[in-house]
Amino acid sequence: MKDGKTRANIKPGMLVNIVLKKDQRSGTLTEGIVKDLLTSAPVHHRGIKVRLTDGQIGRIQEIIEED
């Protein structure tokens, strides 16, 4: 499984699990498809921040499928 903390591993259209800001304490994951990458740094220790196709924003915890 690719790492959700490295920007180079993430591309629009990938299916991922993210943690929303409101779910950071509980760790509840939200599944969705990446629309935009919001983190500009090449690596982020808590996960790359993305916007899903449904508009939700969070940090990637796992990449479910690879191209």
C-alpha cells in the first residue's frame, strides 16, 4: 500500500480514506475519490490534505487502490 504522507503517491481520481478535521479525535475515516491536492509540501507527517469529489476536505490515512 502506498503512503498517504507523500504527495508524489497521490493523484486525482484515486480512492482513499481520509480523516476529516471533526473526526481527528475519534479517528473515523471517510472514503472518497481525490479531486484536488491541497498540501503543497512533498511530505506531511499527518497525511497530505485533499479535497474529495463530494467537497469534503481531510488528510489521507490510506490509499485504497492504485492506478
